[in-house]
Amino acid sequence: MDVMLQSLGDGAVLDLGAAFDDLGPVAHTDHLERSVICGEIEPNTSALLNRRLLYYAMTQAGFVNYPAEFWHYDFGNQMYAFNSDEAAPAWYGYAAAP
């Protein structure tokens, strides 16, 4: 699932530090966190705070982030199982016996 944040006021997409579907290093979920540590951006940079908001909202709801794309989250599928800290199995629907 791909998600972004929008302003409640005007519906504009909030700054997350990279364009949606940018596949470069800037799209990695931890890119801005590493930028703070290196002193390249300030800890109160809006893109950093918005990424944190997105990450915490989604992970608190049980979704798992794909680390190469800050906007991509999964729940219950193969990517969820692969990126989960809990070695959780992927979930599949029931199939009727033949």
C-alpha cells in the first residue's frame, strides 16, 4: 500500500523530502534521520517530522514499512513477512477443498 500525508486545510500533499515514487536514496525511510545525524538538516525540518508522523501512524496501526520507500507499507502479505521484525508468516485466504 502506498500512502502520503495531506494537509487538512487545503488537501496539499505534505513535504516528505522526496517525490512519490522517487527510487533514489532520498526515498529510503531512514534517509532524513541519517541527514540529521550528519548535520545536513535540522531536527525540526518539516519533511523529517512528516516522515516520522507517517511512519509512527502506520506502524502503530500494525503496518510494516518497506525501507527503500518511505511511502510503502504492507500488512499480511509476503513483504510484510519479509520486513517484519517478528518473522511473521504471510497470511493467505482459505481455499475450499476440491
